[in-house]
Amino acid sequence: MGHTPRREKLVMFESFHAKQYSDNPRAIYEYMKEHHKDYELLWSIDKSVEGVFKELNVPHVVRYTWDWFKTFPRAKYWVNNCRLPGWIPKPENTVYVQTWHGTPLKKLGVDIEEVHMPGTETELYKKNFIAETRKWDYLVSPNPYATKILTRAFDFKGTVIESGYPRNDVLSLASESIISNLKEKLGIPVDKKVMLYAPTWRDDEFYKRGQYKFQFQFDLHEWQREFGDEWVLLSRMHYLVVENFDFSEYEGLVYDVSSYPDIRDLYLVSDMMITDYSSVFFDYAILDRPVIFFMYDLEKYRDTLRGFYIDIEHEAPGPIAQTKEELFQAIRDLIQSPPRSNAFKAKFSSLEDGHATERVVQAFLK
């Protein structure tokens, strides 16, 4: 099918292995829907999330169906934020736009010295990664720092679009009415402040390949006693974490938002974020709101699992806590005196002006 004529106006989108309507591909889709009405826009999705796309009335085709095999290889443009399965070849005349999904903190691609993920060996992992990046025509970068790292870590030979991240345009332009509407949609009381907990996954804690474990490292009863009168907690696990947490005894206090379509809405409604090694803090910093880094396994993650590109202990735009006691004290301190991270924003968010999507689309449609 890849050797048949291109459908020159067809753009195929995928986000997080075809399992979300989110992130940079969503922002590009919504921009093109409004500003490039002559293009056909279609999502490639996993069967498990078809209900979401039907509810949102987003045009889609289910991965690996006959319709998908007739459509995906013939699209002129692919827009994705993760790697495709290695067996999928890119037709010669297809334009593959790789947006990726975060400013890098932890080491990526060929920069990882030793891979601890299940089902792969270090050299094979790097070989497969490079085989994928050779298919990319464009790579979207959120800032000059990321451009330098991503081109090296991905051994990328195509064109970099250094634009800011399309998904962050909404963070630069959000209004109080948008935030109020999102709170209502999530069922959060208007008089409550919101704390977002958004950790990442650990390479060596897994059930099997692509399915990772996670265990809370602070006690929700204690959190409730100290902060529950004024705050609610949103729990947002990484898309590779498959734990199902039972928060029923904390109804109205702890919300499981792991399956919520797009984390950008959760940024907007949150007054404070707790994360660890996830790149979410680069985006959240645009909002000038407090961030706490709960790095209970800092030494292991830094020295064994991944390693970092920046000196996080000195450059983090918020305090680092390694114990539950330190975490709760950091929350108390930031409630009393929220910091500002102007130097951090200047380095990592200088391009986030609300027009990143426009720059990306203009670049790959030229």
C-alpha cells in the first residue's frame, strides 16, 4: 500500500502509541482543523480508546484493521509523539513529523548507558531507536536546550523545527473562565485548591514489557489530615504504568485522572504540582506555579537507571524532597511562600508564546 499514490491532503495523527487524544498531535490537529480546512485529518487509534474518539466526534481509524492498512500507508503526512512499531516502514513520499513528548531531563535513546527495560538489551534498544529516527523527516523541539540533546540522543539527521511545544500554546493563553469550566468538568469543588501528583515510571519496576508498576511513597491518610480541608489531590500516573489505585475511601478528596485524555487541562486547574523525573515540570513552569520534586529514589535513578542531562539538584525550579516528611514540609513552605522561576523559564520556555503550533504546521506543510 505504501507504493500506491499518496493521498496528498491526508494527515494521520497518533498520540502515545495510539491510546490518547492528547499532547502535541492534538494541538496540531485542532489548529489544522481550524486553519487548514482543505486537509483531511484522521487519527490512528487503538481499539481500546475508540469510545473516547467517538464521544469527542474525532475522525479516526482503528489500528491494524483493513481500513487502517488501506489508509495509513497512503497518507502524505504522519504526525506522532512516540515511536511507531519497528515493523512499520515509512513510504518514500510520506512526510513523518515527530513531535516527541517532553523536554528531556532523564537520558534518552543512544545516551542511555545501560538499558534496564524488560525484553530488550542495550545495543538492540539503541539500534532499534536509530532505525526509527531514520524515518523521521521533522523533529519538533521546544527550546534550544532540547534541540541539542534530542538530535544527539536520537542520532537525528532530518530537519529540526525549534518552535516551542504546540501542546503548551493553551498554557500561555488560558483564562480564568477556561480554568473554572475545567474544574466543573472534573467535578472539583470551586472552593478547593488543587494539587497534581504526576510521577513517571521506573525502568526496572515492571510486570512485563510496556507495563510498569508504581507504588505510592506517601500516606494518603496523613495527606488528608493535614491538607484535606483546603486541597484536593489529582493522581496522574504515566501512560506506561498499569496500576489501578482504589481511592474510593477518599472520594471527593483524591481523584484518579490517569485516564483523563490530556494532561494540559490538569496543569491549568492545578495550583501546585508534585512530580519526580517526569518532563511535565518543564511545561508546568510556564504557569509560574509551585513545583515539588518528590525524588525518594534520587541516587538510584540518577546513578543507575537513567542519569540526567541537567544538574537537577541545583537547577530544579522547586524544592527536592526524598522522604515523606520532607515532602509535607515542602508543601507547607510553598503554600506560605510560592517561588518564581524566572531564570528557569528564560532557559526552557522562551519560545512558549502561544504560537508554537502555527510555526510547526507552517514548517512541515511548506
